Amino acid sequence: MVDLFNSKSLEKALKEEICVVYILYFDEAKGHVPLLIFPFEEGSKLKDNKRFMRPIKYHPVWFLSIEEQEPLDHIDLEFKGYTFFGKKFLTKSKRKKRRAGLKEESPEIIVVIASVSNDIAIFGDELIHLITEEIKEKFDDKLFKIIECEIAKDEIIKTPEIKKIINEGMKIKKDLNNMIDKITENYFHNTIKQKDTDLMNQQKALSYLALKGIDVSAIGDIKKTDFFLNNIKLFDPSTKAANELALKTPFIITNVSIIEDSQELEITVQNNTGKEIKDVIINITHLKEFFEKEIMEQDIDLWFPEEELLFISPIIPNINDYLFFITKKENKEKIFKKLINLKSLKSLKN
Amino acid sequence: MSDNLLKEDEIIIRNYRTSDYEATLEILKQLDKEFDIGFKEEQWKQSSGLRQFKPNLKRITLIAELKSTGEVVSMGMLEAVKNSLGQYVGYLDNWSTKKDYVGKGVGKILADRAIQILKSWGCTSVRINMGYNVSKKLIDVICKGQGFTPVFIVLEKKFDEK
């Protein structure tokens, strides 16, 4: 049980409850090997706990190749009240592989999974993206040392050379852990700038965070105070957080409606950047099992500030989840994405 | 007559905004009264005139606004539809001007802009559906002024809604 009078243990318990980040690599002989489980300490027995690791070991991200995963950005698994956002990438390797056809320098498969409660799953997309990008940028050429360290730990006789490998790996692991700590803290405290606060999911998620003691008023107003132990200020009328949020949203979905007669989905989106947007591509896709199928692709040469555009997509029988993307034509960077679930839309209308 | 004509710089041609809803509603009602275009008020929503994108279709509602007063005086919809041959054909629909501004050249300014837009979208041709009982004078004005030629006659059968 958490010691309520010990702020550090309370902070740790809250961190565990809000978000857990797993970094794993794939070993041909051992299977999915965890390198780090944040915020749990090194030496935690959780990685050997079959029940705890079940959604990680059976996560669909393992079954898709990097190319298959690419259009989806990340793969999600919902399990017992939590959503596990998974992302896979390749990195440098010096490990001797145990499968024919693989060489020492064949790249290592790294999987990053961030699990958050379903109540705040709306924040998971951006979080997994941030964590993966930072790992790739800062640890791409170091991850193989953590893998070497994990393998070395299994050696029965620890020679000075092996000890050196372990120490070096542990140091990198500590840096990685600190980086994830910083990203998650910063993300939940400062970076969430989702602006359509009137959406039910968003309100639900913010309420959840507020309930957990996170100062969600900081979403609009960055405050450099303690991350996890702030007062709840969500409904403080003296703050203008909602307005500030609205200004920060580059695009707002102002309306989504289902046209029953023609079986069409109407999505109205507003350019809220305050400037003209040039050369973007709009994609509407639907999800079936783990795969994505495109329904509509539309080039927008010019999108005026504050202008609302109406996108009409056919509704595919038995498909409930539709993804709406805005991508820059130039570098294919996704600048906006939203999942539209017809079931929740219908229940909201009723 | 030419004294009555509005100059191009007296008019702003722009895309429809949701705030134009009431003004466009009034113009469309007026058009329906005159030509029975089958307009139903409950189907013309605030979002109906927004730039619209659908597989194989793009649509814009253009608005002509008086620069001096901000009054919406004319409107017209243009759409590009991909036909069965894979070509985009442009259509000018529901072209209408407020009664007080008919004959002042607003429609022509609006149509010129619409044709430019349809051309930029890669349309191979532009078509206008006109009322069967429309005056020959109006057909002549459009044909001579804008370079259109009468090509089709459209026959329509309305279904009994009951």
C-alpha cells in the first residue's frame, strides 16, 4: 500500500498508474526481452510476471513488419482497462544472432509500448510518438549496448570485461529512464495542447488526470510547479485555459454527422492556425482488424485561416472506426489525426 | 443601363462562410419560387455551402458581397464531378442574384471567377443547367458573353415523395 505521508512513494504510485513505458528487443532464442520498464526500478520482478507481461508479449505490434506498421504510425491493444500503444523500429546491432541468414550487424528490432488507462487513452497517440522519436534521436546508437548488458547479466562468471559491459549498459539505461521520466512528466504537465475540450473523451481524460492530482490547468498555462502534486484547477472560472487551448489547436473538428439516407459521414474541419495552409493532403481511412484501408484522399492546395471545410466519406458496412488525417504534401508529416467512432457518435446524438 | 453596372472592385467574391447561411437561404428561396429548383429549407444546413470534398466531387459555393456594405448580393455553386470517362466536368448550379441587383453584372463577375476556378481544378468543360422556360435573351447573353454553346437538353422526372 502506498504510504500517503511519503510524497515520493505517492508520486511513484501515481506515475505507475498514469503511464508505463516498456522498451523491448526481439531475441531469436528468448523471444521478447524487456530492456526497461518505466517507472519500475531496475531489478523489478515484473518482467518475469507472466500476467503483467501478457499484453506486452502478445501485442500485435510484434506481428507486423515495420512497413506494415508505417501507415498506422502505431499499433494499439486494449486490455483490461488499459490501452497499449506500440511502435516498432530497427536499430544498430552487434549481437550474434541465433537464426540462419541473420548476421551480427543485422539490425535489432526494438519495440516501445506505452500503456495508459483507457480513460486517458486520447493522450496516448502523441505520447508514444514523442517517446519513440526521442529514443531514436538520442539512443539509436546506444541501445545495442543495453542489449549487450542484458545478455552479459546472464553470464555466470562475470569477468572484468563483462562487468564493464554491464556497467556501461546500466549507465545508458539510467539515462534512458531519466529521459522517459522527463518526457512523460513534461507531456502530461505542459505538452498536451488538445484543444477541443468540449469533446467528451477529452473531458473524461482531463477529469481522470485531475482526479489523480495532476494540475490540468497547466494545459493552457504552463506552470513550473511539482508535476504530480498540484491542486485541481480544472473548473476554476478565473482561469482562461479553455480559450487559450482553443488558440493552440491547429485544426478543430467542428462537426461530425452521419447522414443515414445516403450512408455518408460528414466531417467539418476548421483551420485554426490563424494563417493560410498550403499543400496538405486529407485522408480518410477505415480500420479493419489491424489494417487500414483508404476511402478518400484529397489534395488541398490552399486552406484559408478560420475556413471550415466539409469532407464527406461513404460509410462502409460494419465498419465503426474511421481515421481522419491531415498530412503535409512536402514531407508527408502528419499534422493532425483523429479517430472517429460511429458507435460513440450515435450514442452521443441519442 | 451601363450606368447601373457594378464594377469588379465594388464586389468581393469569396467562399461561403457559415455566417452567410441566412443570406443564402433567402436567395435560394427566391430562386426556388421563380424556377422550382426543388429547394427544401430543412436540407440547406449551415455547412451545406462550405467547400466540400467527396470521392470524385469537389464543390464550392461562391458569394458576391458588396464591398461598401458587406451585403451578400449573389451566390452560385460550382462543382467538379469526375465522369465515367475519368474526366472532371465542371457545373455551375443554383446561380442566383438578389432581385435588387439583377442586371447589374454581378452574376457575370461571379461566373468569370467560377470558370477560372474550374479550369484550375483541371475540368475539361463547364456546363450550366438552365430552366427549360428560360428566356432566349439570357441564353444569348451567356453564350456570347462567356463562350458557352447549347449542347444538351436535360429531362427530369420528379419522384412522388409519398
